[in-house]
Amino acid sequence: MLKKFAAEEPNDPFNWYALANEYITESPEIAKEYFDKLMTEFPEYLPTYYHAAQVYIDIMEDEKALTIYAKGIALAEKQQNSKALRELSAAHQNLLYEME
């Protein structure tokens, strides 16, 4: 159903976001492809960044996850979204701590 929505409304980032989230647990590589699409085609869609970074952590690409968090933090600051900024900053700091 989500694939149908994305095909019918390809310019709505939420459709791609919902589709990516459906694959997070069972097929993180597929989820990664959808999140990459979101970050490329809809870079201002803030919800993407937290979950995209988590997928990269799951597939053991921590450095890429840090980069994604940093982009999300910058976007949250730009959009003045304090809740997303706190969540992204905390996740970024936690990952840095885990990598030490």
C-alpha cells in the first residue's frame, strides 16, 4: 500500500518516509535506499535524519550516521525545531560516546 502511495504522490516526502520506516527492522539495506532518496530529493524533510542515522548504525556505518546526525542538527537549528534538535543532538552524543 505504501509503495502505491509513493508512486501516486512521488513529491510527498512523507510517503517515502513511511515506506523507509517499514523496512527498518527486516531489511535495513532497503530502508537505507529510501532514506538516501529522502536526504537527496527532500533534504528539508527533518524527520528523515534521526531514523536514517539509526539505519546506518544498524548496518555498522557509524561515521556516516554521525554525518547524518550533524546534517539533521543543522537543519533542526535552521527550522528552529527545538524538540528535533534535542533528539538529534542526544543521539549524536550517544553515538560519539559509544564509538570511544
